[in-house]
Amino acid sequence: MAKKNYELVLVLADKNADEKARAKEEAEAALQKRGAEIAQKEDWGARRLYHLAKKQDRGHYFYYGFKSEGSAIPQINSDLRVNAGVLKAMITALE
């Protein structure tokens, strides 16, 4: 099966630098564990959230561009939901 291009916008809790770094490493490990090839990483910085997420009003945004098989996307989403430091995660398929 051919790999497609996807992008992930990840919002992490912006409380503790160590916890944030650990959550980011776990998110990247989840991508790599499922066979995703990360092509691009961007740190979009900390911002105020429009809606509370897990009782947090601030989050640190990260962007990832990656290639993966479509069958791995639900597993990646599941791995990101289990990560306690992840407030929100959105994966979008690119054409």
C-alpha cells in the first residue's frame, strides 16, 4: 500500500517544560512506531486556547508533516489520545 501525505497539529499542555518535552517525544515516538516518516516539524509556540481543553486555557502548538499508510492513522490517533500531555491532536490527509 502506498504512503500518503498527512499533517498533524498537536496541542500540548503548556505547564511544565519537562512534561511538555516528554509528551512531544512520546507523540513523535507514536508516529515512528506506526511507520510514519516525519518530513517536517515546526514549533508554533504557546497560545491561549479559545475553548478549555482538559481544564487548560493555554497550549503549545506543534506541526508535523509526515507520510504514512492510511491504515496506521487510527492507531496513531489512539496513541495520541492516551498521551496525558496532549490536549488536542488533529490529523489531516493532504492531496
